[in-house]
Amino acid sequence: MKTSFKLNGKMVQVETAPDATLLWTLRDALQLTGTKYGCGASLCGACTVHLDGIAVRSCMTPVSSVAGRSVTTIEGLAGEELHPLQKAWIEEQVPQCGYCQSGQIMQAAALLKANPHPDRELIISYMNGVLCRCGTYTRILKAIEKVSKSGKQ
Amino acid sequence: MNNKKEGRAHPMSRRQFMLTAGGFSFAVTAGAIAPRFLGDPEPAASSGDQQLTAWVKITADGKITIYNPAAEMGQGSMTALAAILAEEMDADWDKVTIEYSPVEPGIYGMQWNGTPGGPMITAGSRTVRGYYKPLRQAGAKARYVLLYNAAKKWGLPQSGLKTDRGYVIDPAGGRKLSYGEIASFAQIPPSVPEINEQDLKKPEQFRLIGQIIPRYDIPEKTTGRAKFGIDFSLPDMVYAAIARAPVYGSTPELLNENEVRTSDGLVDLVKMDHGIGVVANTFEQALKAKKRMQIRWSGEARAKGYDSVEDYKSLELLIRDENKKGRMVVDTGDAPSNIQSAYKIYEREYRTDYLYHAQMEPLNAVIHIAADGKSAEAWAGTQAPDTERNAIAKVLGLDESKVTFHNCYSGGGFGRRQEDFSLEAAMLAKQVRRPLKLIWTREDDIQYGAFRPMSLQRMEAGVDRDGHLTGWQHRIAGPDNRLQTGGVRMNYYTIPNQQTEHRVSHPGVRTAFWRSVGHGPNKFAQEAFIDEIAHDLQIDPYEYRRRMMKDLPRHLALLDKAAALSGWGKSPAPGRAYGMAFSDYGGSYTSGVVEISLDQESGQIKVHKVWAAVDAGVVVQPDNAIAQMEGGIVMGISSVLQESITFKNGQVQQSNFHDYPILRMADCPESIEISLMPSSLPPTSLGELSLPLMGGAITNAFLKLTGKALRHMPFTPAKVLEVLSK
């Protein structure tokens, strides 16, 4: 099955099995490995990407469902410069193993796009679906609050 | 390298050179032993002007490459090790790049019991501790060689020269040479003196050690560019999944092979003792074919019928049997008779369930066997690359030197990332003979996990009239002798007459190192027991610990620091309580306090705040040390409040994050405050130090809040309600 969609700003066409998921299509067919496999069941959020600007779990998103739509992955988040969240992630030294961080950043970026100044409660409820085993949550929160307060996004 | 210039009759092997020359050299062209991936250009052929190096390479453009021998799985040591070397070399940190070292344990192995060249294992929080001295010496030797060459060039005595951030300086002549310039003409001196402690920098001269150095790996971990093992791919690669024994030790028989072989994209099926591998063109095709397999499992598996909840009953019989003797770990004085004759005797039992690692990157490996079958190359994130390489070599019937293993970033390790995945990938590739990537699904990762063993711990103690401990007995029962006695010694409390023993059970399930290993369960039992005794004696648990530390100023200072940070002694907000605990790990010490509340109706405990003071000797990377403490605390709370693996009929009952929940952001403490104690002692362990605090601190806060003790981890709402109703 052929599917065409916009990926990080450019049109792409992929040939996959009819029921292929966006996650494995991104990682293996399109070689964008920044999006991670963690659970395959929308339980951990490591595979989070943006679909038309909204955070979705790519492990449960059939690639057929993104035809004609726009997908942004962690590789496509930065423009000329890093996204303010990526900068804040570096400033706050957030990642440890780093495996979940693509998902964390994409989830946070979708939040700030919809609501540039979320309060702490909203951040926590929005970020709660993305797991981090290294325990970087307090730094993730700090980094998001930093961007939200700076008004840079 | 240039043996002739050294005037040797016989050329030395590269390995000999690196060992004898102290592990440094220069490269004016690309280094051939630098890690290389398939598809990279071939390194330049070895020539007279090329020098190869073990730990550090300098090129004429001034770029300094430092080789990292340890796994990078989130603990940050790849930055720390490079900083240690760069410090003594007086290198310009901005010019440093870090690469994984080749898998050569003879050169890059851990300093083990004082001897370098042990295994290349990243475990036990030993990395910075173990490599601190050899890397300082390697850095100092590299600096010596730079000084030697500059002195020769200028025709000056070496003693008059200095170094500063990447330059050799001639103060008298007002000249300087950059390290890169020196690399373009440098020669290895005929001999390099031994570096002694007095030749190294004094702590007040440190420019990198103890400063906030941003972690080298963090930028690429925010852009998706960081390559984990699971991210590697090769041309013409196929994908594999394995259906493994649901009861460990049973063997498979595929009942519908013909049907499964018709699956879309199927490349091959591989029968193994412990499972059946499915190899397909895409990973999703492999998963689909795996689902179609009907497998009959048989064989005399020891774990058959095993029930881990019921197992506590057999462990009770095992631990309470006064005629049995297990393995004695600590035996000082005469604990039994001093307890018997004590003014008051205490007895308690504590339980901990099996735990799963839940590293976010499921296990995986990529392997490629050369077309002639005479060599192989593999990629994976592992804590033990040499073990991995050797296992692959064994499966393929190759000499170890014919297997090139590339360690990759690990998406979490926690003790799990070693052993089985590379071995399995080799077994699959041996039959399939294509470049192959094996991925464990999350379900595979949990159901064929290797767990922190369950434990039942029986504590007995006696006190005199004043409440002083006069004897202490700690018995541990559980399935793994090597994993369950860590942390039983408490050299930070003065307790006479101690006895600790382990009694082993044989459930036949897989167990493994799990962050902090024995310290997690054992510190929980010790610290909870101490608070229960203090509670009964109506002594403040902080004061009670102070009494046992009165002759131990280093530990007392730490205890006092954590108490001061938390404001111990002040009244907490209504419905809240403080609990404290003390722990050690790998020569480091920590004291922590938690503030908790309890939802009486649901039984849910919430940890609001955590304070911890740390004494870990010289801290190479303070901010990373704090991050490690924070991470251990969060993982600790997770394991204490909600994690449990159970077996029924020999099978793991959990399968993904819905039934093996790990802590989410909403359940994370609002604040974690870490204080690092200044020290001039050599660095000691950090990665596993804070986790063991949480079991004791949380149950101790609960005891303060409710007057009742939680003695079975995890403290789930159901267990909390049960304890409250008693």
C-alpha cells in the first residue's frame, strides 16, 4: 500500500503493509529513528509525534490514517535554531538515558503550541502519559516552565 | 606507531605498545582502532607518521578524542571519565570529543581490586570510582609527552615549561605551542616516568573536576540524533522477534509451522531451546507471524506451577526454622545470646516482591556475519560489551578477536542490559545469514524478564534498659544468594553483636542485578526496623540514629545535614509526616528525609518532598551527581509504592505498563533537594546510592503518620488499607 503524507515539511510516499503503523514506518522505512518504540500500546509515550500539530502515539497510528496529513517528528521540530524546549532541555540537563526524551519533548511542544502559558497542574496532566524510567520528571517540568515563562515559543 | 625510533629489536604489537606506553599516543591521521561503523570509510593505512592510542588521540587540528570504555545508559559517566583525563592532560574541553573505546578488556577493562584490565563491565556504580586513578594517570602521561616534545623542539629543559588549557607554554621565552601543533611532530619518548599521586593536580587546581560540565550526550538526546542500539540498521537487514518460554525452562514445539511459513514477509523460523525465532522483512511482519504460532511448551521446568504470592509461606518456614543454617554473611560478637538476654526483644518480618527493570529501551541487538562466516560485527547497548562479544563468538564458533562489538547508547540499563539479547541475535543470524536486528517487545521484556528477587527478611534485635541495641540479627530468604546480601553491613551505626545470614530458595525463575541490588530490600528492612524500635521506645528516630553515630563524625554530619535540610523537628502540615533513612553504596553515604501524605479512603500514599545529603568523595560532575540522586529517588519511590512482578503457574502475570505501572509525573515529588558534602577523598559510587533510602523513609513517615508500619513492598493502596484496618 502506498501512502503519501507531509513529513517534517516535505511530501513523502511510502510503500508499506496495509496495517503498518506510523512508528515502524518512520523508524524503518523512512529511517527517522528519533521516534522510539517503548510499549507498542500507547502506554509510555516514547513514540509521540505530531499529527497536524497534535501529539499522537505513533505506535497505535496506522500509517494509512496519515495520508494527506502532516506529521512532525523530533527530527523536524527544530527550525534554523533548536526549538526553545530543546534549548531548555539542554540548559536544565534533563536527559539521562535519553530514550524517552523525544516523546517528552514532542508532547511538551504540542502543549505549548496549544497553550503557550500552561500552569503547573496542566503541564503535569498533559505530560503524565509519557514515562521516564530514569526519573527526570522534575527537570522536565522545570524546562517546560522555563519556556512557558520566557514566552519564547 | 614507530617502534624503530624507540630502538627496539622487535616490533611491539599494538596492544603491547598501548600497555607499555601508558595508554596514550598521537594520531596525525585517522586512528585505525577508533570505533568504526559499517559504511564508514576505511581508515587510512598505518604508516610511519601515525600513532595509535588507547585513551586519547590528538590530531594536528587540535581535536582531542577521548575513548570511553564504559556503557552510557543515562548515568553520565562518558562525560565524567573524559573530564578526568582532560583535567590531568590540561586539555581544552571545547576541543574534546568522546567516542566509545573498542572492546579490549586488557586495555580498557575496569580497575578491579586495584588491578587495571578487569572486565569492561558498567555495573555496581563503579565506573568513575574505578577509572578515576588510571585516567588521571593516563592524562598526566599524555601531558608529559606533550611537554617532552615541546621541550625537544625548543631545546629547553622540560622542567621549565608549563601547560595551560591545550597549550605548552615557555614562560621565559614567551612562547607557546598548541597541543595540535605538537601532535604534528610529536614522538613517543623512550620512556615515560610513572605518575605518582604527588605528580597529579591538587583539588584546588581542578578546572573540570567538580565544575558544572554539561553532559556530552545531552544535545543529541534532545534532537533525536542519538543512536541507541535499537536505532542501528544495515543494508538488506531483516528483523526478528522471538516467542520465548512462558515458564522459564520449558521447551517449544511448533504445531503449525507450515501455516506460519506462509506469513507475509517471512524469511525464516529458528528453533531454539528456549523459544522460536521469527525472522521477517519488517519487524511488524515478524510480530504478526509470531502471533500466529501455536506452540506446545513442555519439559521439566523447575518453575512449573510456581506461585510467588504463595512462596512467602515457604519462605516463612525457611526463615523461621531455628535448626537451619544459611550462608553467614556477617557474624560479629554473639548476636543470638545477646538478643536472648536483652532487656527487650524485637522481632519483625519484611517482604519485597520481584521487580522488573523497565528500562525504556527494550532489549535488542543488531548483528552481521561476514559472507565467509569468518567474522562478525554486532551493535547493541550493553553494560558488558566483552561478555557480549564472547557470547556471540561462542555461538558462531569464532575466535573472540573475530567479533567486533560496537557498544551503543543504552536506553536505560539498571542491571538488565547484559547477557541474552546478543546471544539470541547470534543464534538467529547463524541460521539466517543476513544482517539482522532482534527486538524484544515490551511484553517479551517483562514476561521473559530477569527480576530483582523477592525477599523475606526476618529481623531480631535486643536493647538494654536505655534502649541501646545490644544485638542484631538479620536473616534474608529468597532465590538468589549472589544478589540478596548487598548492604547488610552498616558501618555507619555502632551496633555490637551482629549476625546476617542468607537462606536460599529454588523457584527456578530468572533473577538479575537490579539498580542497587541487595541494598534496596535490605536497607528497607534495616531502616524500617530501627524506626519501629525507636517508635516503641518513644525516641525520635533522628535522635536514635544520632546515638548510634556519636563516634562516627563523617556519618553524623551527613545525618544532621539531611535533617537540617528538611527542617526535621518542625511540625509538618496537617496530614503530613516526615520519615528518614540512611544508606551507603560503594563507599558513599547518604541520608534522606521524605514528607508524605496519605489518602485515608483510597490508601494512596503521596511523597511530596525529598531531601538528601550525599557524601561520595570528590564529585567529578556535581550536577550529574544530583541528577543521579534525583533519578534514584524517583525510581525508588516507584518501586516502593507500585511495582510488583508476580508469578502464577510459573508464568509472569504482568505484560506491559498497564499492569506494571512505573511512576508518572503526577506521582513524582514536587521537589527533590540534594546537598553534596565537600570532600577530598577519592570518588565513590553515586548511581545506586539514593534508591535504597526510599523504602525505609516512606514506611517510617507512614509509621509517624499512622502509628502503623508497612512491612511489605510495594505499599499499594490495597496493602495500605489492609494495614490501616488492623
